Amino acid sequence: MVNRAPRGDVLIVEDDPALREVYGEVLAGEGFGIRLAANGHEALALLSAEPEVPCMILLDLRMPGMNGWELADRLRETARWQDVPIVVVAAHYLVADEAVRIGAASWLQKPVTLDRLVAAVRGACAPLGGAA
Amino acid sequence: MAKAPSDVRPATRTKGRKPRTDRAANKTTGHGWVASAEQLYLVLQEAGDAITVVDMSGELRYANKAAASAMGFEEPDEAVRLPRKELMAHFELLDADGRPLPEEALPGRRAQREGSAAEALVRFRIRATGEERWSLVRPTVVRDADGQPQFVISSFHDVTALKATERRLTLLADAGSILGKAVDYQESLNELARMVVPDLADWCVVDVVEPESGLRRVAVAHEDPSLVELAEEVQRRWPSNIEEGATGEVLKTGEPLLLPIISEEQLVAAARDEEHGSHLRALGLTSVVILPLIARERVLGLFTLVRSDESRAFRDDELPLLGELAARAGTAVDNTRLLHEATEAVRLRDDFLAIASHDMRTPLAAILGYLQLALRRAHKAEDPGGQKLVEYLSAAEGMAGRLTDLVADLMDVSLLRSGRPIALEPVEIEIGLVAERLVDAHRKLARTHHFVLAHSQPVTVLADLRRFERVLDNLLSNAVKFSPAGGEVRVTVDQKGGTARVRVKDHGLGIPKDDLPELFTRYRRASNVAGVRGTGLGLAGSREIMRQMGGDIEVTSREGKGSTFTVTLPIVGQ
């Protein structure tokens, strides 16, 4: 799913395949390049395989394998990825607090409307993507 | 004996109903007779109160029939014959708390010593029968012409029945106040056990039936702590089997069991081995009552009382009082269990709601997402049927949106009820517009009420829109619900200092003054949760949400005049 997108690439880390597909479709429609991962391990593998750093990461928290909290910790430990903005999209009841804890740029509580999702991704990618 | 016999004259009965003066009555009426010494002796002998005469050396010289019977003798002579020491050995003298009383403290002794003494309450136990008596004793010192004391007359008025009633009432009242505050029954049963020892029994033991683990000992009381330790050791080393023996029988039948005297043979038979037997002997298990703790026809445990002194063996006539105590203890155990179960059930329900609403979010998010995606495509499609498709998808998206709101409300309510915070999404909102939209919606629903909105200038705040709407919606619904006769509901949006205010004023039932302090502190109606409008937030939840947003809700109300609820929020940029 990797392509040269005018607005930059978005890494979507979400264990639910339906949500991954919906997020991917709508963001691709908005002109973002899409990378999909079902958990933290897959996300790290994708990041390491690509020389290009994504403009933002859309991150779920509760996932089997490596969860969102662990992935955020690993990203902060690596110079290359530590400044990539994270937007947390989770059903967690304290999603706002958790987002602050892992240093995310912003957060959305599931279920989200696609308009708000697009707005949040544009906001996070604006410095890299240029015209929003 | 104030008057000499010569002052007492015989009189004959006169008939007729005319009112008479006292003087006339004295002369002509009454049953006056001159008493002979024998008659006076009879009077003394047969008097209802006990009367004794003790000489100055302390020996009993006279006792009437009531005195003899009070001391546990058939005939007065049996008592008078005995030397003082032997006579006193028949009794155990006690103070009001049941502790030994020295003989010198008796009113008669004090009168003898000091020349006079006030009347006093004396409690004593007849050793032979174990029977306990209370008497109000009034001593009088009789002197000769030179003023030398000759002997002491004591009159005893038996107040045993009165005292028993009084003690019963006190005991039950004390037990009631201990058990009434029971939040933790273990603690109150311990307190109850300590209260009945040593007055009612030397030992008090309470066991409670646990649904899974059998009998659990919750209280052991004895005046001597080393004996309590011994009892605990016995229980640890030789735990009682609830299927067997006396305890098993009481648990099975729900009937109290009275073992007036436990013989050495019975003790040996009950002991598992010699060491167990010697331990049991050391505990002093002489007389035992085992009462069931019963509530709602179930045996919840055992209330066991033990007396170590054979002379104080339990009697049948004590069972009603003891049964009453056990019944109260049973009710206390039952109540605290019910309270605990109810609290636990509410907690489980709230946890379930929180988890269920959380788990519903992911599939809902996907449904909503697919619908929105499809809608975007349908908008772009050139297909002539596209317009219809947009219509269907919009309707489905609207429904999914409503379902999402319901799930979100459910989650809010369950989080707030279990005291956890909710994740707010604050945005800038103009509360006048929000109020206008909600008032319009309510205007359409409630035709009997007249809604007035006063909103002069825009007031912008930072708030979670959906939650703020829920709070306001709740207040408008309440205004309608609690003014059943209809009338005006006035909504005023304004600002005061740096604070935005929305006031909702109705002219309904109002809130009783006593209810005002509790209005925001508890969830009044759990049934609201599944309400059609999906709020279920209640005033407690509303206040919690407003406070999490940096605002508050307050109320002023007069019963019968109506209520005004005021929602406040800090204004942006102030």
C-alpha cells in the first residue's frame, strides 16, 4: 500500500481489520499514503523497512501482541521516529489522559466520525504536508 | 406501729350514701378493731413484704414467712435457727453489676454500725437453687428508753420481677443499638458478646454459617483474656463439626438447645481425646444454651452462652429473653449481608455497563465508518439511482449516530456511577445557540408548558458539546416532569463576571428543603439509565460532568413554588 502521496504517509496501527480498512480508505481518498499495521510489532517492522518516515501515526491502544503504550515507548527510544506525531484513536474511557501520558499530539475517542478523523490527521501532518 | 392499740377503736359499718365528714367517719365507720399481741404477730407473719429482726450482734432473731421464702426456706424457724455465718453462706450477695458484695455493705449492717442507713437495693443469689433476687431493703434501728439500740428491723420489698423486666429492656435496647449500626456484623457481634459477659453468661460465642466454608467463629467473649485464648486454641485444634452434636442439631432444627448441667460423662463423651477433654474442662463449660441466629426462616449461625457455675445453671424461663437477643443478632447478620450483596450487585452492574459500552464502540465505529465511506462514494457517483442511495445511507448513518450516542451515554453513566472520570472533548461552543436548539426540541414535545428563552448576547465557553447538551436536556426534562400542572419554563442565558450561566426556572412542585442537600449527591433513580431520551445522567452525574468541565450546577427551590437550576461554566479567554 505504499505510494508517493502528495500529503505524506500515514501509519495506521489498529487491530480491528474493519476499522483499518475504513481509516485507510478515507485517508487515501484525502490524498495520504497509507501503511497498515495490526499491532506494535507490525508497525515497527513497517517503519524499519521503509526509509521514508510517515508524517503521523494513527494509534489504537488496546491491541494483542504489542499494544499502543508499548509501541509509543519504543518510538520514543529511537531518534528517527521520536518526533513523529501520534494521534490516539481508542475506546479507552480515559483516552485523553492516556494520550497525554504517551505524549500524543491529539486523541479521538471511538467511534469517530470520518470528518474528525481527517481533521486530526491533517492537523498532525500539516508541518510536513504543507497546504492542509 | 405508730399508734398504740388503745387508739384503735372498733367501729360498726353504717349504711347509706350520704357524704360524710372525716370526723363522722372516724367515729362511726370502718373496720377498726383492737389488735391482740397474737393478731399483731399474725400481721407480721403474713405480711406480703419480708420482715426480719437482727440483734446487735448480727444474729437473725425473727423472720416472717415472706422473709423465709425470700431466703429460700420453707419455714421462718429454719432461718432463725442458723448462726449468722451459716445463714449468710446460703446466699451470694451481689452488687448491681453482678460482682460480689461484702456483707458489711448490706443496709441492715450499716444501720447497726452507723445507727441508721438509707434504704438500698440488694441483689442476692440463693446458692441452693441459683435463683436470683432483687430487694429494696429499708432498715430501722429500734432503741430502748435510754436511746440504746436494741435491734434492727429490716423490711424487704421484692423487686425481682421489676428488675428482670428492666434488665430485659436494657439488654434488648443495648443489643438493638449495637446491632442497629451494623455495617460490619463481625464487629457488632463482638460488641454484643462483650456486652452480655459476665452479667448474662460467663461465655458468649457467636458462629456464623458461611455459604461455602461452613461455620465461622466471629466472636468469643469471656472476662478472662487467657480463657479466650484457650477457647481459640480449642477451636483451632478441635474445630466443631457442624454436622454433629449439639451445634449440628440446632443448625438443623432451628430450635434453641438448653443443657442445664453438663455432666462429667457428657463432657468425656463430647471430647475427641483426653487432651481435648481437659481443655474443655478448663474452659468451665457447666451450663450451656445454644440459640440459632435466624432471619427470614434461615439459620444463619449460632449464639452460644455458657455459665461456669452450677448454681447459675440456665433455666427454661430465660429462653424467651435469650431467644430475643439471638433473633436480633440474626436480623443484624442478615441485614449486613443483604446490604453487602446489594452493593456488590450494583458494582457488578456498573462494571458490566462500562465494559459492555466500551466493547460496543469498536464495531459501532466500523459500522459508522463504512456508512460514511459509502455515503462519500454515493455523493460522487454519477449513477441516476445515486440520490436514493444517499438517502438510505444518510438514514442508516443517522441511526448509527444515535446508537453511538446511546452507547456513549451508557458509558458516561456507568463511569460516573462508579466514580471514574470521563474523557471530555472540549470545544468552543456558543451556549445560547445550544440552549436555543434544545428549547426548540422541548417546545415541540411539551405542549402543556410554555418555554421562554432569554438570550441577549453570545456567550462562548469551552465545553464538551455532547455532554453539555445532555446536562441541559436533563434540566429541561426535569422542569417539565416536575411541573405537572404545566406553566412557564424560563431559560435564561447570560454571564456574570467571568462565568457563563444558564438558568432553568420552572413553577412546579419545587423541592422539599430537607431534600436539597442530597439532591446532587446520589443517584436517585437507576431506572433512568434505560430512558428513551438516553440521558439517565441524573443530577449527580450532571454536576460531576459540569465540575469536570470547570463549571457547576446549583439549585434554589421552594416547595410548591418551583425550582431554578443554574449551570455555570468559565467563559473562554477570561
